[in-house]
Amino acid sequence: MRVSTEIADRIIEIATREGAALGKALSIAVVDVGGYIVAIRRNDGARPLTPSIALSKAYSAAIMQRPTNMLQAWAEHEPVFFSQIATMGWQPIVATQGGITLKKDGEFLGGIGIVRRHCR
């Protein structure tokens, strides 16, 4: 199974709606299992750099096959090694909140990256 543009657009639509309800301007990226862009959006009010950050979060979750917050301990305990790994792909690998794996029936499909900005 793969992440279709229809699925990616639906994820972005839901995230945008939920973010707006919380007063957050979001940038959202959805990538496939290889970390390649399926869809990306910077909503009104989101800062210009945030789509790139969202893409790095989605990419990291997809290729590392775990949420990006789970990479934080690794980055803290082995900073030199992690800093080398972080530059090996076509996008930076990040250890922070906001990168989520996308799975269905136990199969990795890709990743989602979200960056938020408070707008109220």
C-alpha cells in the first residue's frame, strides 16, 4: 500500500481544521515510505520556513520508522553519531516533536510532519 495524494490531502485537511480550532497556523507535510513528498501545505499565518521544517519531520519519521520524539534520547546520548546520521539523507533527520509515522495494518506507509504557530 502507498500514500495516495487523496489520503495526504485528507490528512492535511484534518490537521488544518484541528489546528484552526486550537488557534494554530500549521505547516503540514506528508511523505511516502521513502521520505518523498506526497503533499505539503503552509497555511495562512504559518512562517515561511515552516514547510521545510515540516518536511524534515515527516522525512525523519518515515525513514527512521518511528516518531521523531523517540529520536531525542538517541540524539542526547550519542550526539556525535546522531549528528552524522542526521545529514546522510536528502533531508535533515531531526529529533524533535512533530514527526509522526504513518502506518496501516502494521505496515509503514510514510510520515507526517507538523509545525505550528500560535495565532490568537
